[in-house]
Amino acid sequence: MSIRQRPLYNLIIILSTPLEILRKFFNFKKILLVLFLTGSIVGLVLPNFSLAQEELPAIEAPETFEEAKELGEEFLKESKEQLPGILERLWKEEVLPVWRKMYEIWSNWWDNYIQPWLQNIWERIKNVFIQEIEKRRPKVEQELEKEKEELKEEIKKELPKTTKSLWERFKELIK
């Protein structure tokens, strides 16, 4: 009997969870046994690959002070020759990429989150000030007109006094 001929079987498959379907079609004990055996074999064989590597030569400690001095001088000579290149390579390949990446992250974070937030706050503050300025504008204009009229009157009063005194001073200078 095929699957299409068994409607009850199809209904059970549709109503069952994926875990139940897997339990019906696969034997988990066998799968776990195969995984355990494979892991055990790999775990026993893999460490033996390290035996194929060649050993690095051991560095021997100097026996006399003269040998230590020669070793130190040789180290200093090589470090003076190689250190600038090493530092340049480290700077170009390690440090600059990290700082550039940090700058890009910070720049993106600033552009996407902080700058719009600050822009929003600035717009709110600006709107409050603009509203207050517009509200006070008529009063300020009235005060300016009033002050302008007062200055005109004061100039009219003081101008004749100032011209007389200047004219009188001019006459005195001529005499």
C-alpha cells in the first residue's frame, strides 16, 4: 500500500511535529553511535599529525660573558637594521587598518544615530526661540520707534545748543 492510499498516515504526518517525523524515519541511537565513533577516531588520530612537524632548533644560552656580549651586540645590530621595517609594516598593516575601521564605525554611528538626534534637539530649541522672537517682535518694534522718536526730539533740543557753542568757539578762535 502506497502513501497516497493511506489517508490516515498522511494526516498523522501533517499533524505531527518535525521532531516526531525525524524519530519515525531515523534511528537516533545509530546516528549517535556513528557520531561517537567518528569523534573518537578523529580524536585519537588528529594529535599524531603534530609528530610530522620538524622541531625548531633550540637556542643555547651563552657560557661566558664574552659570548653573551657578542650575542647582545649581534641582536642590537640586527634590531637596528630590521626594526624600522618591522615598525613600518606593523603601522601600515596592523595599526592603520584598525584605526580606520574604528573611524568608519564611529562615523557611521555618528551619522546614523547621534547627528540626527542632535539635529532634532537643535530644531526644537530653534523653534522655541523663533516663536519667542516672533511673539516679542511687535513690542520690540514699538520700543524701537519710541526710542527713535525720543532721540529725534533730543537731537532737536540739543542741536541748537551745540551749534551755538561751536559757532561761538569758532568766533573765539578767529579773534
